[in-house]
Amino acid sequence: MSHTVAVINLDLPGATISRHVYGHFAEHLGRCIYGGFWVGEDSDVPNEGGIRLDVVEALRELQIPNLRWPGGCFADDYHWRDGVGPREQRPRMVNSHWGDVVEDNSFGTHEFMALCELLGADPYISGNVGSGSVQEMSEWIEYLTRADDSPMAALRRANGRDEPWKVPFFGIGNEAWGCGGHLRAEQFASLARQYSTYVRNHAGNEVYRIAAGASDHDYHWTETLMKSFDPLDAGNGPAAPFQGISLHYYTFTGEWSDKGWATEFSTDEWYLALARAAHMDELLDRHGAVMDRYDPKKRVGLVVDEWGTWWNVEKGTNPGFLYQQNTLRDALVASLHFDAFHRHADRVVMANIAQTVNVLQAMLLTDPDTNALVRTPTFHVFAMNAGHHDAAALDVHLVDDVPTRSVDGGDLALVSASASTKGDTALVSLTNLDADAPRTVVLDLRGRDVVGHSARVLTADAANAHNTAERPDAVIPVALETVRKHDRGLEVELPAHSYATVELTLA
Ligand code: AHR
């Protein structure tokens, strides 16, 4: 039987894959915060200070490294002072982007920071450029991180928190070309410099500022932000006044107004979704090439702080709440993104899937009536990939018979792979995109002796298999038994439509 050969030089570690590419995103949108993370202290759902403990426990399994909040588009409507102080006195607002519902601000800064502490995750605060002021942003970081008796530190204390928090990541606006103000790239580049200046480092808290970046193929936006930096070719210090720029890219198969369905799709739509997910690799190449022209030393980070599938909402749910199911296809969309992030570890410093609970490509779905919690197939890809966190990327050269399929005007490779190494271990990720055929991949392992291995696979009988409260384990990882020794290393038989990880023990 023909097979694909993957050559991996185990002794040639590359750039570190930041654990932050396994980051998450929680917006005030639909049931992500309310009903997802937050049930309130009086709820029957077990909670700590109003935060759902089952959700925390599940996300801790993923060792989630960071959480972006409060948006998305919501962030540029959000005024942080409305979300601090006694909850019953907090003003209300209209969430005009997401369902036009009234937001009571019961989940605000203190609740978010408590959530991050429970998760063991770094906070990534998304600041308001679109409708906020420089002063408001400046005071928020002071409120969060200042230790002495400054006005904002005193206000924080009056609201019940003595110690400052650590806030390593701060977003300067969101989608400034769209919901964040409909600005031109040149206009926003100036504002990003100005706002970033006032997001100060207080009390030893070092902030990594991320300016709202491009969507999809908008290389002009990336180039304009890169041009706005102070000269980057001198010295080795961090870039100023912001240190990273973002990129947003969503996967769907139809038009914006009819994106395709999460669970009902044809074989062509299976391949189209995966081809569009694999396109992330080209986007990173091309945005990266623009960045390289201005920053060959790669001191500016690329932060893919929104990515994932975006399907039509589940029938009967609020169209503004973006609630969708999540199948094996979504899991493979995730594995392809991670392969791309691993390959670009020298530039991609962070990524945040949209979004963590009940919105878009979620890790977790909660039932609004029974409160049952379901882990999605995408959750399991994150779990299977935990070994890549902060590991050194290894190049994987796919040679000999890589099957392809013509999709969307291009050739889609039906095998995708990436690998990393940490100490005496290595982790290899393998995706078989073929909807129908199994695939054998020979791992040609060079440079170090392999003294042990174990493997897991995520698959199901049907490509649209998904987990529900009734069948929460329809798609879960199991041991992959079809890994055999081979003259060149190991031979791995991948089932059709599957994702597998092979963990190697090295001498
Ligand atoms: O994730 C949903 C929305 O998608 C975000 O609010 C926005 O930034 C993007 O358009």
C-alpha cells in the first residue's frame, strides 16, 4: 500500500512554540459569559463567587494559558468603570453587537480576574479604542496593576481587592477596520501608537501591547502598522510603543450571510472547510513576509487572537448569540491551525480560538435548561496537544506520495503534520483529512534514538459526529493501536477523517 513518509530530525529543535498559541477568548456574547462562565453566586450550579466550577475544572484540564476578554466587537463598546463596584449599582448598557440584549455588567473586571485566577490563566484585556478614551484605557491598567495609593489603586481597594493583579497582555482596540471604529489603517496606526503609550507598566507589571490588526488577506493593514513602528533595526529591545499586532481569520464554507451548517454538510463542504483552515498557513507566510521586511529580527509578535469555524447558528437559537455545534470536522480545523502555528513559531506568539464556551468553535457547550456540560471534539484536540506547549518546534518534511485533492482552485494536501520536542520527549501531530480512506504515514525519525512511544487518535464513524449531553463521549480520544516499528522509525496507520498524536520517548 502506498504511504506518506514524514522525515523528522529530532536533534534539530527550532523556535519555541509558545503555550500562548493555545489561548482562549471570552466575549460578552450570547451564553459565553452569562450561563457559560458565570451563573452568579445564588445559582444551583456549583460555583465559586458566581463562576461555574465545572467549566473551570474542564478548562484546567487544557492548562489554558491565557483568556482574552471582554471582546471582540463588545470591547469597543465597553466602559470598564461600569463593571466595578457593588453589582446592584452597576449601570446597564445595550449589547448592540450581540442580540441587542441588555447587559447588566454583573460580570466585570473583578469577576474576570477571579476567573483567570481559578483557571491559572494569564489575563488578556482587550481595551476600548473605538468609543473609549486614552484616559479611560490608562486608568484601567492603573486600576488593575498599580500597588501604591494612586487614585485607581485606591478605587480598586475600595472595591475589595488590595493586591494589584498581573496583566501581561493588553489589546489596543479590536477590528478597528470594522466594528471597532471603521477606521483607515493609517488613522488607526496613529491611534495605536497614542493609546499604547498610556498603557503603562506599573509596579513591575510588564505589559505586552497588541494593536488591532488585519483580517484575512489585508496585507496593507499589516504593512501600515509595521511602518508605524520606531525603527526596528537598531538594538534588540522590545518593539515600542506596542509589541504585537493581531490577525483575525474565520473558517466557513458559504457566504457571510449563509456560512454553512455545523453538523449538516456534504463531502465537498468537508474538504472546503479543511482547505480554508489550511489556508491559515499561507496567511501566516504572507503576513509574516510583510513583517519580515520591517522586522527581520522578529521582535514584533503576530497574535492570531480570533480564529476558528463560524457556522450558521443552530436552528431555534438567537441569531445574535452565535451558538453552534462542533463536530469532528471542527476538530480537524483546529489541528490544521495548530500545525500552521507550530510551523510559524518564530513569529506567532499567541492565538485565541473564538470562543471558549457556547459561542462559535467552543471547547465547551452548556445546556441552558439542564446546565449539562459537554466537551466538544475541539476540546479534545487542545487536550491532545498540551505537550506542544513551550516545546521546541521540529520541522516535518512530508515526502513520498502526499495525496492531494483539488479544492477551491488549489490542491489540498490530505495529510498534515507538525512536531515538537521537550527534553527527552517529542510529540508528533498527524491529521488525515481524507473523508473516506485510511492513510499510512511512515515517521522517518532521525538524529536521536526513540526508546518508546504511545499514540492517541480522535475519530468517529461519521465525519459530522459530535458530542451531546446524551452522548458526551461520541468523539473522544482513544489509544491508537496501529503504530508499528519500521526500518525508518515508526509506521502509523491513520483512520479516515482522524487526528492523532504520537508521543515519543527519546534516549
Ligand atoms: O468572535 C465574534 C466576533 O467576530 C468578534 O466580536 C469580532 O471581533 C469578530 O468579528
